[in-house]
Amino acid sequence: MTINSKSIFLRRVHEAYLLKKITKRTATHFKSVYNKFDVKKKSEADEKADELLAELISESVIKQRR
């Protein structure tokens, strides 16, 4: 699954997919819903995604080190 975008949200979704925290189907769903948003909602989604998915990914890294 390749995502060529400057969007923080889409990059975080891709990272979560690569870390096997979400399935390809879920990642594709997130991408399609995000693409339906208007510009204002996309920026809000980017902000929230940066916080939430970064937290999810950091938890994954900590668990992998154990």
C-alpha cells in the first residue's frame, strides 16, 4: 500500500500499517474517508492523527523492545 502525500494523517496511517497495528483494509478505509474531507477537516484530522497515531506507534516500539 503506497501513499504519496504530504498529509500527516496519511503518513501516520501508513506507518501504523507498516508496523502491523492496523490492517490494509483499515488503512484503505481511513484513506478513503480522509479524501472525502474538505480542507478544514483535513487539517483537523492531521492534527489529531499526529497525536494519536504517534502515540500508538511509540507504544508499539516500546513493546517491541521488551
